[in-house]
Amino acid sequence: MKIRELRQKPEDMLKKLLSEKQNYVLNLKFDVSGGRVKNVKELRDARKDIARISTLLSK
């Protein structure tokens, strides 16, 4: 997700998106360790999205 897209969203939607991404990363970690996911780049991208959202919420 691009930072431009995130800046246009209201704060409550960002908080909801943040919790969804955190749950997604948690489940993805288990799937990667179990060998059920082949595209491990998704994990990196999701963590970057979490960082972007957290940065916007801290301002």
C-alpha cells in the first residue's frame, strides 16, 4: 500500500487497518514456518505497511 493512499484515509480506518495487518502478519509467520506459503515477500510487505501506518498514527 502506498503512503499516498494511507494519508487519505481517516484515523479510525487506519487503526482498523493496522490491527488487520498485525493479525495477517501473525498468521503469515505461522504459515511460513509451516511451509504453507511460498511467497515470503508478502511478510516483508505487510511489515512495511504496518510501519507506514504506525508512522502516520504517531503524527
